[in-house]
Amino acid sequence: MPQPDHLDPSAYAADGGPIGALLIHGLTGSAAETRPLGEYLAARGLTVRCPLLPGHGTGPEDLLRVRWQDWVAEAETALGALQERCRAVFVGGLSLGSLLTLWLGAKRPEIKGLIVMSPAVKLQNPLLPLTPIMRHLLKYNPLGAIGDDDLVDPEGRNRVWCYDRLPLNAVAETYRLQQQVRRTLAAVRQPILIFQGRHDAQIAPDAAQIVYRGVGSTDRTLVWLEHSGHNILVDGERETIWERCYTWLMERL
């Protein structure tokens, strides 16, 4: 998996106006994947935070002891900082970040709206429920890291900074968070914008539909991306996503 020198995996922040956007990256990824959307929104006057989740942006060994509660705590801290300076805050996330987005939405009704990208509420890998046990036998996934073979745009790999090994502990913790989120979907009542790529090889084909049907929101929009894989923030339709997100945010204000 790539770690191009021209990409910065660290957290990104931009201070703008009274509208805030919290953008959360995916498992084994980094803020390098949320930064372009963050920069797009910041250029249009928003205050943006793209945090780096614990265990990410360094080396895969740092994910061996992380718990899902650590990711939640980082997301809540970033949200609180935004809320201190903004009158309205939106939250968006990709994959693992989508689970954290839904978690925050269920627990924090004051959030103005949610953007859920490649929702990891249901994965294609049938072995996922076994990972809480498997992590005690193996440190890393013997089949390798999370693949990017489903990217439709071949240049998308040059826009990814992520680990080349997949710690099973991190997968198990993602599974535990997934179960928590699925039980609280109905508590999500904010406006919600959901994206899923038609070529996504990581999440289940009906993952976006599960979120769409499961949330309690009356204002809900599902967007299918016909030419994108799992990491839609680096694939060929990323600029369409940026524009759609900004327009949607402004309409909800």
C-alpha cells in the first residue's frame, strides 16, 4: 500500500467562518485522504478539522493496542473544539470514519448534519466476526493490507497514504464499533448524505441502503457513484463529491 512522499498524513486544520466541518479518515488511512475535501470547504469559508485517529499516520504496530473507544475519544475532542468556535458543525467520515460519524450523530443531536462515505456498517469479508479471537493468534492479516484494487481511477493510488499491513486488532475493534453503531442507527435524526461507490470491494453492496433505511432522519439522501471504489475521496469522482457536499451543507443552513 502506498505512502507517497508528497502526501502529508498528519491532521489538517483550517480556521474560517462560523460553519464547521469535521472530516474523519478510514482504517489504516490518514488525514491525507480527507484533507483535499477539507481544503475545498476551507476555501469556501468553512472552519475545518481533519483529525488523525490514534494508531494512524505512523506505523501499523501502533494499531496493535488501540481500542475503538480511543477513536471515539479523538473524534469527540475534535468535535468539541469545533463547536467552541462554530455556531453550526457538520460531521463527515469515510469507512471507519463513517462509523464514527454515525456514532457522533446518535450521541450528539446538536450536530447540524452528517456525511457518510463508504459506510462500514456491513463489510464483505465473512471472517470479520472472528477477528476478536483471531487477533490473539495473529498480529497482522496474512492476506495483506486493505486493498486499493477497486479504485477505478488508476491515479488514485498516488493520492493514498496508508499502511502496508493490516493489524487484526484494528479490524476487531472496527467490528466492535460497527456493532455499536448498528444498534444506535435509529437514534440518528440529523440530515444525512450517504455516498457509496458501485465498485466498492470492501463494504457490502447494500451497506448504504442499511444506513438509509436504518437512521431516524427524515432528510436523507443516498448518492451512488458509478465510477468509484471504496476510497471515494481519492477516486475519479472525488471532485464531484466535494461539490455535492458543499452544496448540501449550504442547503441545510
